[in-house]
Amino acid sequence: MAALAAAAPAIPVSAQTATTDNPFIPKRNRVRFAGSGAGNFAPLNASGGMPGQPTPLPDCIRKPTQVGFQVECTRDSSQKETRSCNGSMSFYAFNLTTGVTGTISGDGKYTMILNSPDGGIGSCMLTNELPVSAEGGNTIEMLCPLSVEGCRGQVEGAGGNRAVSTSASVVVTPEE
């Protein structure tokens, strides 16, 4: 019997098949990003183009802002993108905290695309860097279009590669 098992050829399995057909690998994960850090707001110019001068309003200026985020998504590995994110984001320089919803994609390195119901936050992208640590200390990158107080612009993480936080919590929990 042992000789038979040793002689059996290995059957290659693609990563997609292994993820979606293996009953021991969860098909759904709950992914949670939580943390805070530093960002820089850059207003769009008067013609609505890239950040720069002149801006449409005199007080629509570049400024640093602390950013907070707590977002939870359910990721279904059988789908490229899953629309199931809910949470909140804060931009302290603008005294703004708002609920967000959106989508998540990726496997290990996740990207959340978030929007607020009022349109003030539109297609805000949060992405974790690998490796993910259960102990915290995770890096989250951010590029976030923002419209607040009559001023349109974008907030980027203030660190290298648009990192908004290097101490974020990234929790991935398997679901049945």
C-alpha cells in the first residue's frame, strides 16, 4: 500500500482552484482595517485639475490632517471584487467624521475602495502592505479624493508610498 501511494503522480492544482474548490480553505474572509495616521490634503486647482494653484476658494489650501479609519469588509474569494464594506473615516483638520461603504479586492494584500453617502469621500483607496501582522504595526497606504467645506482635493498618506499609518490593525478572519 505504501508503495502505491509513493508512486502516485502529483496533480498540479491552480491557485484559483485551490482557493475556490478546496473545502478546507474558507471561501469568505472578514477583513478589518483600523488605525490612524498622518495625511496631506492638496486642493484641486480652479479648473478642477491636479492639485495646485490657483484654488477656487482663498481658504482652500494645502494642509496636513490626521486621519482615522475603521472599516470592515467581507471578502469572497470566488469573486474578483466584493461590495460589502462598511465603516467610518475621519479627517481631523476638517472636523469631519463620516460613514463609508464600498468594495474590497485582493487576496492577502487587500484594497478597499470607499465612498461616503454624501459624496464628500469618493473612491477613497486604502491598501495594506505585506506581510500582515496579527500583532499590529501594519502599513496602510491611502489616496482619497475629498470634497469638504466647498473645497475639492485629495488626501494622500504623508509617509513614503502614500503610507497613512505604519501602526494599523489589519485583521483577517475566516468565515464559513
